[in-house]
Amino acid sequence: MLNGLWLGFFVVAAIAGLTRWIGGDPGVWAAMVESLFAMAKLSVEVMILLFGTLTLWLGLLRIAEKAGLVDALGRALAPLFARLMPEVPRGHPALGLITLNFAANGLGLDNAATPIGLKAMKALQELNPLPHTASNAQILFLVLNASSLTLLPVSIFMYRAQQGADDPTLVFLPILLATTASTLVGLLSVALVQRLRLWDPVVLAYLIPGALLLGGFMALLAGLSATALAALSSLLGNLTLFSLILLFLLLGSLKKVPVYETFVEGAREGFDVAKNLLPYLVAMLCAVGVLRSSGALEVLLDGIRWCVEGLGWDTRFVEALPTALVKPFSGSAARAMLIETMQTHGVDSFPALVAATVQGSTETTFYVLAVYFGAVGIQRARHAVGCALAAELAGVLAAIGVCYWFFG
């Protein structure tokens, strides 16, 4: 899938470049070649900050793990999982791995979450009576993964910081609200198909407080101006980020964890994860750069913009759609589209803010399906694709709507 997508970018760019050249634009080839070198350079610049970010957060996550925070979360969520995944026995290793995977996803560490998620999927496969067919528990786990359950989008903050944003955490609340919508739609769609008893008293004990808290929070936000919303998002983003770091360190210290040595141990893993991403980042950024410089991307956006104008809608969000269109297929391609949008329109422009929110509230649906199910040999996905795509669409629509609310 990624091979075809990447090759397609270059083929479409070549056709668009040839069309422009025949139409009297001889400089198109020079622009396309220049974009290759420019994007290769940008890839390295992005990677420098990515090295630090992943190293920092995987080090802190290791402290939280050794301090027992992950186990505590697993125990706290055990009654909920028992209802949502009734075929998984209480205390099974899969539940702890699922919790750790959700923790990494919640912190926006999608690259770190993947290897943990693969371990969780393999643990669930041990309980699967039909090895080539996805079990209900595996589908729920995958759809919640594909719904991008992100509470603290550290990676998005990092990309915004690298591109020179004055306040990298400005999109904290928009992403939180949009990812809540995508996760809720993912959960409800799976529950509908699998006939999960969401009205079970234990499930409601988890969901109702969260819904009331979110509803009250939304009511509070509704009375604020756009300027106040942006300021609140910035404050909460930075406060949450630092409070979480302090919580990990203090809890580790109270539990007699050697925090420095443990941090370094986890940081080494973060360094290994980060260094493996550079080739993928170079590949996708260069492909997207050529696509943009050939004029092909602009032709696509002009077509969408024309349709949106025909409906009488505002068209500013259209520039962010490349990120949304490729996200189901490739995280690296969507990341490249996000960075390219920031470069082209400005890191704090409306299209860049929408693209960042989309990136933080959606997931690489087909990639997740291929990797997670492929790792355990599942060939029949059942209702996983439909439910995951429903969550993806909800995330994109919510991201656009929330950004008009906050920044429109």
C-alpha cells in the first residue's frame, strides 16, 4: 500500500510537470528538483527535534511504568475491559499491554505506541479461537487505536515548535475535543455491531462522569471568545504537559525508582525508535514536495475548493485536506503534508492549525489494519474497517468544526 502511494506521488507529479512544461512553463522541472533537496534538508531538521522529543517522553514513560502507574491504570480499567472485552480473562497480560499502548497514544507518541500495540495484539491472538479471523476484542482494540485516542499530542507540539510557532500548544484543546469525537464514534460503532452492553452499570460508571465532565467543559468554552479560547488552550496544554512530567518523577521517587537511571534506560529506546524514522520522513517529505511543486496538489485542491464554494461554504479549510486525505493510508505521508502546509501557509495560519488538529485526532487506519492484523496472521477483518473509517471521518469533521470555533 505504501509502495503504491509513494510511487503514485511521483508519477502524478511527473504527469503534472509534463503538462505544465508543454503549456509553456520550462521552470517546472527545476522547481521539482529543488524541492527534493529542500525537503531532504527539512527532514533532517525535523528529525533533530524528533530525536529529543521521543527520547524525553519514552524515558519519562519508563519511569511511570516502573513506578507502577501503568499497572495501576490497568487495575483501574480492568472492570471496564471486562465488560467491553468479555473474552479476555481478568489479569491477562493483554490488558496491561493495551493500557500501556493507550498511555503512549494518549501522550501522542504514536511511534512508541506501535511496538507496544503489536505485543498487545499478539497477546489477544493467544485467546482467539479462529486464528485467521479477528476476534471481537481485537477489533475493539484496533478501532480504539485507529480512533487516535490522544490526550497530550506531544508530537504535534514538536512539529509546531520546529516550524517556529510562538506557542506550540495552541492546538491542545481543539485536538482534545476532536479526538474525543473520533474515539466516541469508534467505540459506539463497535458496540453497536458487537452488541456490547454500554448501559451496563459498570460501563456507565466510567462513561457518565466523563461525559458530564466533557459536557460541562464544552459549556464553559461556549461562553468564551476566540481569543480567550486560544489562551485557555495554551495554558492548559503547557500546564498539563509539565504537571505530567512532575507526576511521573515524584511518583517514581516515592516508589524508590532510580529515576535518572530509569529515564536513561527508556531514553535509549526512544533514540532507537527515532533514528529509524529518518528514511521514512525523507521519502515522504520529498514525494510531497515534488507533488506540490509540480502543481498537481494545487489542481486537486482547486477542484475541491470549487465544490466547496458552490455550496456557499468557507474554503480556508481546503488547504488542510491533503493531511486528512492521506492520513488513513500513511502516517509519514500525513506528517509530511502537515509540515508542508506549515511551510507553505505559515505555522499559525488557519490551514496549518486545521491540519495539525486533523493530524492529532485521526489515525493511519489502513496502515494500522495492515500492521496489527498482519503481525498475527489475521485475514478476515470483519467489521473493523467500517468502524475504523467511521471514527476517522468523525475526527476529520470534528477537527474542522472545532478549528472554526477556536480560530475562525
